[in-house]
Amino acid sequence: MSRVNANSGRRREILEALAKLFEAQPCGRVTTAALARELGISEAALYRHFPSKARMIEGLIEFIEDALFGRIRVILQETPEAGARLYQIAALVLLFAERNPGMVPLLTGDALVGETDRLRLRIGQLYERLETQFRQVLREGEARERLAPGTTSSAITGLLLALIEGKLRRFARSGFAARPTEQWPEQWSLLAPALLVASPQPASSVR
């Protein structure tokens, strides 16, 4: 194995151990000393792979971004209907959290208490990207499917983000027992009719 590949493998191992510690103590602050103990190495060895703890956390956030937005691109390519897109994107975030509970304290911000403002800003930007994506889906739905949102797009996107964040917080508060995806299909069936309404076609276009 080349030195580059070995270093990449060690970095991944460090990030996986950090996520494991976040899962074990979602509301507590994880120290580099605890991380080094988990890996059975010295703190100095950690800093040979990452310049700071903040950079380690950023590595996890980058993983979240790549996983979510890479899959969102696939959803947009494969799913033309706006309602189905909104449902699937929200479900994607919930399922990602469910399968990666160590990432949830980052998504809720609990793991960032006492960390640098840059990290909190980074998570905020992730949610802003999600909000932008929801808005884009709604705009395209209005144009292509003649959907008329039941309220403003900002109200719809705000509600979707609030639901997602609320489910993630409940997941963490329950010790990762209350699955975020639980009852999501039923909940969406209640929400969708109020959020998205098909506009009637103009009389001139009716055959």
C-alpha cells in the first residue's frame, strides 16, 4: 500500500472513530484525548493526519454533504414530479441520519457547542443548501406541473426543514431509538395535499 493510501485509510479511521464517540455521547463534548484513546494512539498522532479537531469535524460534515447532495442529484434526475422529489429528499435526510446516528449531533448542532463558529456556520450552510433545493423543486413544479403551492414557498420549505430537524432531535433525545423515518409516509400523506395543489388549466387549453 502506498503512503498516500495508508494516510487516507488512517484519516477515514479517525473520522469513523469520531462519529462513534458522537453517537455514544450525543450531548457531550468529545475531546481529542478521548478520540486518541478510542483509537489507541497518541494525540500527536491524530495531528499528523488533521491539523486540528475542527478540521476533523469538518471532515465529517464534508462526508454528510457529499452523501446527501450526491444522492439528491440522482433523485432529481430520476424523479420528475415535484411532490415526489420533496418527499424523497426529506426521506433521504431522515434515512441518512437513521443509518448514521453519529452524524446526528452534528446535524442538530449539539456536538458543536464550544467549537469554533466556523463549524456552526458550515452546518447552517448545509441546511441553507437543502432549503434552496426545496425552493428549486417548488419553482420547477409550478412551471412544469402547474402546481400552486398551498402557501408561500418559504413557508413550505421552512416547515419541511422544521420537521426534519425536529425528527433528528427526537432521534437523539430518545437515545437513537425513535427512528426518524418512522411514520414519514403517513405524515407526508397528511402534509402533501395542503402543501401542493394542482392549478386548473386555462379554459382555452382544455380540449
